[in-house]
Amino acid sequence: MTVRALLKMGDPRLLEPAAPVTAFDTPELEALITDMFDTMAVSGGVGLAAPQIGVGLQLVIFGFERSE
């Protein structure tokens, strides 16, 4: 389980345009997605975009088992 730091509002990296994902079915992309789900779960969120953890890719995940 790798939990990454979330960037805070005002961080200039959040204003940079994100690049499209061009390499699918790679170990690197799989690891990034796993890290994103781990980070989202620990943070108590229901969605996370890659730029929020400092990765400049157009990648977003979402999901939850229940909503309170």
C-alpha cells in the first residue's frame, strides 16, 4: 500500500495542463492506479485525479462501497 501526499489548493502543479495517458496495460500505470486507490481510501474520498498527487496525467478514479 502506497499512500501519496495530496497537493493543496494553491500548489502551482495543480494549474499545469495534464497530458493524456498514452501507454495502457503497463506496470507503471497499474502501480499508479493502485497508489491512487490507496490514497483515496486513506483520505476518505470518493474520487481522485492524478494531478492531485503530483502526477500530470489525465487520469481520474472514483468509487465507493457506500456513501454516508
